[in-house]
Amino acid sequence: MTYSIDALKKNRVSALLFGGTEADRRAVAVAATQELAGAGLIEAKDAGALDRALSNSCAVVYVPDVTVIPAAAQRAVVRLLREREERPKLVFGLPTSPETAAQKGGLTEDLRFWLAHSTVDVKARVSRR
């Protein structure tokens, strides 16, 4: 199942956002926070901040650029997505396409695969308005 941007905002499905500006991608994460009752936005700009944020199961955790998160930490996120039902909503941003990020080694194939059905080209969504 592939999710629409509105569906991604309203449920706890994690998402991979690319394209548009960082402000556009962040706006989607903020909107998800507003749509989920009791959720707060936590911005995680590095692996340490991401690790700390993962303990808050009610939050929306926004990673502005997932390519700065080391591969080992990305694999740990995949394990969390597979194994933990009670977890924060994770919203990952990418300044480039997932394909480009994966080719350059900034996005692990397993995280890309895990988020394939919830990947949104923000630039395409913004230009339709």
C-alpha cells in the first residue's frame, strides 16, 4: 500500500520525504504533529539525538537529512520499525531523491526498502498547490 500525504500526516506510519526545500519537508512533519493527538515534534539532526528521541513513543521525530545518520544507526531504525509496535512516528528528510542518496551511500537499502510505500516527493506536492 502506498500512502497519500494526507494519510501520512494522520497516522503513525513513518515517512521518507524528498524534494522541495527543507522548510517544505519540515512543514509536513509539523503537520503530522498537529494531526496526531498528544504528539510533539522532536527534531533529530544527528545519530545521538535520534537515539534519544526514539524512546518517546508519542512523538513525531523529524530527521531533516537522513544522510547524516550513519548506516549502523539507519539499520537500528529498521530493526525498531520491524520489532517495536509502540514507537514514535519517524519522518526522514532527504535533499535528493532516495535513489541518488542510496547510490551515494547516504541511505541504506534496507531503510529505503522499509519506507518505499511511504516515500513522498514533496516538490511534486508543493507544485500542485
